[in-house]
Amino acid sequence: VLRSLINNKAPLQLGRMCYSSSSVPTTKLFIDGKFVESSSSEWLDIHNPATNQVVGRVPKATQDEMLAAVDSCSRAYRSWSETSILSRQQIFLRYQQLIKENIKELAKAITLEQGKTLADAEGDVFRGLQVVEHACSVTSLMLGETLPSITKDMDTYTYRLPLGVCAGIAPFNFPAMIPLWMFPIGMVCGNTYLMKPSERVPGCTMLLAKLLQDAGAPDGTLNIIHGQHAAVNFICDHPAIKAISFVGSNQAGEYIYERGSRNGKRVQSNMGAKNHGVVMPDANKENTINQLVGAAFGAAGQRCMALSTAIFVGESRDWLPELVERSRSLRVNAGDQPGADVGPLISPEAKARVEYLIQKGVDEGAKLLLDGRNVRVKGYENGNFVGPTILSNVTADMTCYKEEIFGPVLIILEADTLDEAISLINRNPYGNGTAIFTTNGATARKYTHEVDVGQIGVNVPIPVPLPMFSFTGSRGSFRGDTNFYGKQGIQFFTQIKTVTSQWKAEDATVTSPAVTMPT
Ligand code: NAD
């Protein structure tokens, strides 16, 4: 089905498992194993960010549709949670294979709606695929613990068990990777899952759902609803939903954390960032400049781990002219065009916001070393393009430093010492990621020890941990107790049942009741 949809038959319908009578394809809901048309009267347009043409429509699911989706999850949970762990593992083994076989088609669906380059979109799928591969280790990850002979004839052991129905709310910037952080781990642990993709990029999630169905996931184990605030509130409030995974902005994430927690749910909330790269004068210059350029402008800066802020320590500030030249050489183009390095931003509003923050930086005293505003992309004049932009002489009180820009803008601060750089970073409210570029092990060690950020790269610009570890953003970038994927992801989706049992070998008769606390 996937291939027939994609093989040139309906290029604008990529990512939607559906056709409608109107010329614009509609995104279906996925309820109880069926891709169904919503009966909603409220629909949102989906745009290709390179052209701003409407490429699809997505419904705001009705209350009845959302209830049907949760009911389906609840019914499926009864049998899914009792399905053997080996059977669940087999489904995800097949799933990872299907994702591999369809990686190019998934990437095309991402580029169409999200705008990133095809190569980057494949990376988006690949990083999610790695999480699915790791989910296949569930048989080891779900092991409980035992302690025999805690007293005579008595043993204690634990089971790691699923929670029930879990739900995920995803952002627009990683249409494959982030949903794949969510439902595969939740489901392989025995939970059923209600997914709400970003209303701006739902197509890839629909393809992923179809592949999961093809891999053998029973009806109702994954349901998908669409929408905005009403769908989010529904997820936060429905009593059958036991846990919520959120990734997105602080505005939404803090709200969801509070509303979901108040309703007694587990919530993990990965949010915004301002990631600093510290450039020491002893760093490998060539390598560092390339890493900075790639990590600041890749995906048009729309990554939560984008290295959007550089602190040049001491004489490393002399490298700025080369950094500017290398950045200028990046090719801005539609994501599906050969050789494109920097694609468009998600929306005209995002573009206007990024341009506003650039101008605000200039007005507040920053120096515009490279201006990507007014970039012209031939054939894509209506796209949301901003070219690589560099602002230097930035200080911590400027708006462009305080706000997450989420665009292809690198802001540059200077520091005389490493201590000064660390102190600046630790005063910033976010704690998602950071990197240091140095050839000195002691400098690197001091940095990793003292910097208060959850994910640190040493000569690695975007240190997103592989799935056997967890995504450990901290401070203002995270709310919750247990992080996404890895061991912590398994913990998030499971609860522990502890059994203490006594089997007496000889005469088991208890002669009199004991009223004191058993020790
Ligand atoms: P967003 O918060 O606008 O949207 C995320 C989800 O929340 C969407 O599904 C959306 O429908 C919903 N939503 C949006 N506004 C809401 C509101 N006011 N109330 C309730 N729900 C709401 O985020 P986005 O623009 O899609 O994504 C970009 C943001 O995500 C950036 O801040 C980025 O740093 C962050 N992000 C963080 C991580 C991470 O792991 N820390 C990863 C990717 C993206």
C-alpha cells in the first residue's frame, strides 16, 4: 500500500493513507485498526514549507472520535498486556525491518510537509529506527529483580509491568524520530498507545502506523487522533490514560506537565533549548568550524539540539571570518532539490519570528556578520526561507540570546576564560545540550564536570544519546522524573509489582498471630 501510494501515483498525497473527493487529500484518523475519515467540521491546512502550497488537510478530531480512540486502546490493552513478551518483540523486529525498507518513502513524506532536506529526513527516520531496534531488546530490559531468602523460607521478587493506555504529543521538527521515541517503547512494554502527531506534519506518523499494522500490531494497540488544544486537553484529562509523553515548546510542555500531573498521570516533557558550543583556542580549527556550521544551520536550525549559540574563548575569536565564509557557502533550497543544505522554515510565521529576532539583535547592539534575510530561492519564491545568519557581539541581556530562535541563526558571544563560559551557560535557564571543542583532556573534563547541562558533547556538536542511553535534557528543557528511551524510557512505561512469598519446607503452622511489624 505504501509503495503504491508513493510510486509517482499521487505525489501530493505522500504521507496520507487516504484519498478524498476534493483535490486536497485528507489525513485520516487511525482508530481500532482502521484509517477512517473524520466527521469533524474543523480542518487545518498542511503546507509544503518550500512553496506554501496546501498539500493536505488534517482534522481536529471530534470528542466522539477521541473517545472511540481511547476506548479502542483500553479494549486492546486487555489482550495486548497479556500477549507474550516474545510475540511483542517479534512484531517490533518485523517493524524495524519495514521501516528500513521504506526509509526513502518516509523521508519524502517528511520533506513534503516539514521542509528539511531529504538526506536530513532520512537521518530523522534513522534515529527513530534505532529506538525501534532498541525496543527489540525488551526481553532483557523488562527483567525484574529477585532476592531469595530474605528470611527463612521467604523470597522477594519483582515484576516490571505495563501501565495501561499511554499517550504521546509530538512536535513538528522530527516527524519520524520523536513519535518513534514514544509508541514503540510504550507498546513493546505491553501498553497500548494513543498518538497525537503535530498537526503540521501528520503524514509520516500515518505511514509509520500503517507499517506497524503490517508488522502485525493488533487492532487498537495504536490509535491516532489529530488536533490542537482540544486534543491535548482531552489527553491530559481522560482517566484511562496513565502516562503522557510530550516533546515541543515550553509553553505547551509546562502546561501539559501541570495539567496531566494534576490528573494523576505520569508525564515526561522534553522542551525548548538554547544550546551553547564553547570554542577553546586549542581546538582543531577546521573541524570545529565545520561542526559549528553543520550544527547551527542543519535542518534550518529547527532542532532542539541545534548548536545555536557559540562562545569563543580567547583567541579563537580570530576564526570568525572563516566561520562566516563557510556558512555563506551553504546552499539554501527546497529540501527535495539536489545539493540543498538548508531548507525552509516550517511556516511564514516562523520565518517572520526568526527575522524579527535577527533585527532585534541588531537593534540591541549585535553585529550582523552574515544576513540570511531576503534570500531568494529560484523556483521557490513563496517558500519560508531564511539563509544562514550570524550575529556576533551578542550579550546575555539581548532578546536574541534569551529566546530560542529555532531558525538558521548562530549567535556569538565571547569569553576570556573557560570559567566565564561555564558560568554563562549555567545561568541560562535551559539545559538540553552543549558542546566543547578542545584538544585538552583536562579542559574537557573540567567542562563536563562543571557545566549544568544534561547532554554534553566533547568535540561532538549534537550529542543526542543513542537509544541504549536516554535523552537527558535537564533544567528548563525538561519536566518529569524519567527521560525518553533507554533504561529510563522502560521505567517510564512500566510499574513494579513486588511479591514477598513464603514456602515453608517443614511444619508451616503459625502458632499465634503476630501483631508487630514483620521484620
Ligand atoms: P509546540 O509546542 O508548538 O507543539 C508541540 C505539540 O503540542 C503539538 O502536537 C501541538 O499540537 C501541541 N501544542 C502546541 N501549542 C500548544 C498549547 N499552547 N497547548 C497545548 N498543546 C499545544 O512545538 P513545535 O513548534 O511543534 O516544536 C518546536 C519546539 O519543540 C521547540 O521549542 C523545540 O526546542 C522543542 N523540541 C524539543 C525537543 C527535546 O527533546 N527537548 C525535541 C524536539 C523539539
